[in-house]
Amino acid sequence: MSATDRQKIVDSVPQTGFFGHPKGLFTLFFTEFWERFSYYGMRAILVYYMYYEVSKGGLGFPEDMALSIMSIYGSLVYMSGIIGGWLADRIFGTSKAVFYGGVLIMLGHILLAIPGNATLFFASMIMIVLGTGLLKPNVSSIVGEIYSEQDNRRDAAFSIFYMGINLGGFISPLIVGAVGMNNFHLGFSIAAVGMFIGLVVYVVTRTKNLGLAGTIVRNPIPAEQKKKLFTWIGIGLVVLAVLVTVGILTGILTFETFIKIVGVLGLLIPTMYFIVMYRSPQTTAVERSRILAYIPLFIASIMFWAIQEQTSTVLASFADKRTQLDFAGIHISPAWFQSLNPLFIIALAPAFAWLWLKLGNRQPTIPQKFSLGLLFAGLSFLVILVPAYFGGANSLVNPLWLVLSYFIVVIGELCLSPVGLSATTKLAPAAFTAQMMSMWFLSNAAAQAINAQIVKFYTPDTEMLYFGVIGGVAIVLALILFLFSSKIQNFMKGIR
């Protein structure tokens, strides 16, 4: 997108009206708030819906399969962001991508709300994966478009926007969890209504508040090439459909095979990205050095998200089956624990922002912050071992232990996640800025692809070994990263 186009967009957006920010931030804040409300509300009860017996309103999947499906779903959500970003950049722009994505997400939740079988369930998952891939990365891009590059309100705007994400993530498990654990389909209906409200806010206010933001295709495909491209895409989809059908009918493509395919893609795609960026003639020697520095950070990120993302799989099962849910005179829904992560982020993020500012040049380097993030992630799993060790594998655990585990991993997240986003923009080669940001999100996709392979080993009998090994590996990697942090810092060529 040219500088002229960027200025046209900024000029078309009312620059005041939402706490001193452009009115467009109101539209994007509440669109994302309701999208996250629907996503995290659905996610809070999804794993229970899969493994609960049919007599209890569930699908009756084996628990290990349900945990794997949950991980695969999370991995595909992050992978689909690459497709969503490409479609927005090359074909129909970010504004339409957000709208189409919201519609697909809503339809996916509606399918979940219909009592049915596994076919409806998997159809809904496909819609939500594609819809989230269209909406999630592109709504964030529009936030950046409504400000000029020199506008000092930009960082504050993303902080406000991030608050909307976490508010939606905090409230939805409390509401959907309270209703959905008694009636799964009613809970999914609430998630669908949430996305519908977000769409209404977006459609009603976008013309007035967003102006031209999101309407300009950044790197459009030339008209003469579009027909050929769509033809090849159509052929590719038909071939894929045929291969999948044949694979299912012949028994070659099973769910286990699909998990392995996604696992390979989760590692293969970022590896190919690294190779392409490193070998590109557009990448300078300094930028190649920074790419090498980014690789250990990327590996650390995979390890961190492999633990953090188990809050919706293994720890969700732990909350349901191993935790005292009658506590202090109230009955706790296991889905409510999903609200802890955004709650702690809302509470602690300002403190961490103040801490880094206060430390100034004395603050830890980027690799050291990553090592701290990994350390706390490992400790969050080891904490779970304490009540299990003293109480035995079959005893119910005080819920405060689970709260403590969530609290510790959020400390790690605040050491690693915001720092990772910032480091990604700093270390990215000039010719691959957008692709490098996709790489950051692919670390989460890779983590959950790996999780799909390992969560099936979790059982009450293997609990001590499971948490101990994964937590211990994370701590060992944290120590290795810390020891090599100065060497990694040297490869960053002046970036701090």
C-alpha cells in the first residue's frame, strides 16, 4: 500500500470520539470483543462436549481423542490466518475479510447449537477455523490503518484493543460455562449470538467510523491473472476433495493419520518460511544474522505455547475430573477456569508494562525474557504435581492449586508474548515484515500440532510423569536459553 493510500485512509476516519481515539477504534474494539466472547465461550465447553457421554448431551468421543481434536483445532485456527491474510492482501481487502470471517464463525456456532452427530460437529469446526483465519489477523490490521505512522496514539490503541480481547475472553466462559455445562447446545447458541452482535456492530458502524480503512486491497492480483488463479484454486480444491474422499473410503486417511499430517505441517511450514527468508536475495547479511537469532526464540515460543495451550485440553480435563468443584459454599463450573488467563492478563499487564519502563536499560534482554517465560511455564506444570503427590492420583485437588498454575503461566506469558510480538517486528527482514508476523503465530500452531500427539498420553495414571516431564523439559530449555542469551543477543546486531 502506498503512502498516499495510507494518508487517504487516515483522512477518511473521524479522528476523535472514542476516549480521544478515532471512532473506528470503537467499531474494532467491540467487533473483536464479541468475536472473542464467542470463541472463548465455545472453547470453554468444547472439550467437555466432545468427551461427555451421549446421555449427558455430549458426543461420547474417547477422552484422548477429544484432547487431540482440541489441539488440532487450535493449530488449524492459527494456520488459517496465513490464508486469511493472503486473501485480504490480494483479493478482497481486510474489511470484507472481517465480515466474511464473522459470518462463517456465527454459522459454525449455529451448527454446534443444533443437536446432531459428529458430521455436524466437524462441519462447524471447519467453518470456525476458516472464519477465525479471515477475521482475527485482519481486524488487527485495520487498527493499524486508522492511525498515521507518526501518530503517538497507536501503541495506546493496541493496548485498548488488546483489553477488548481479554474482556471478551474473561466474561464468556463465566456465562457460557454456567449455561453450557447444563445444556451444551444452549451454550453454543450464546456463542453464536455473541458473534451476531459483533457482526451487527461492525456492519452498522463501519462506514461511518472506519471510512476507507480495510477497503483498499494492498497488493491486488492483476485482473488478467485472477481468472487463471481462481481456475487453479478450483482445480486444487477438487483434487483435494477427491483425495480426501478416496483416503477415507480406503481407510488410508484416518483421524490418527490426519493428526500426524497436521503435526508435520505445523513444523514444516515455519521451517520453509525460515529457509525462504534466509536465502532470499532481498535479505541482507545483517538481516540473516537476525533470522538466526530468531530461531531459538521461535523454538522457545513453541515450548511455551505447548504448555499454555493445554489450559483448554489437559488442564480442562483436570478441572473437570480431579478438582474439588464444591468450594467455599459454591459449585464451580469446570469451564470457569478458562476465565483465569484473561483475568490475570488484565490485572498484571499494566504492572509488567510499568516494570519494563522502570528498569529501562537494566531490564533483561529479549532472550532472557523468553527464558523467564519458559521457566514460569515449566513451574506452572510442576505446581500441579504437589497436591497430586501428597494426596494421591485419585484424590480431588483444592481448586486453588489450579488457580495458582494459571497465575504462574500468565506471568510467563507476559514475559514472552508481548516481547515476542515486539521482537518479531524488530528482527524481521524489510522484505518479509508481514510474513515474519505470520511466523510468530505459527509458533502457536506448531505447539498445538505437537500437543495433538502428546495429550493422548495424559491419564490419571500417567499424571505425575506427564506434568513432571513436560514441566522439567521447559525448565531445562529455559536454562539453556539463558546461558546462550548473550550469544543470541550478538546475532541480533544491535536490537534490544
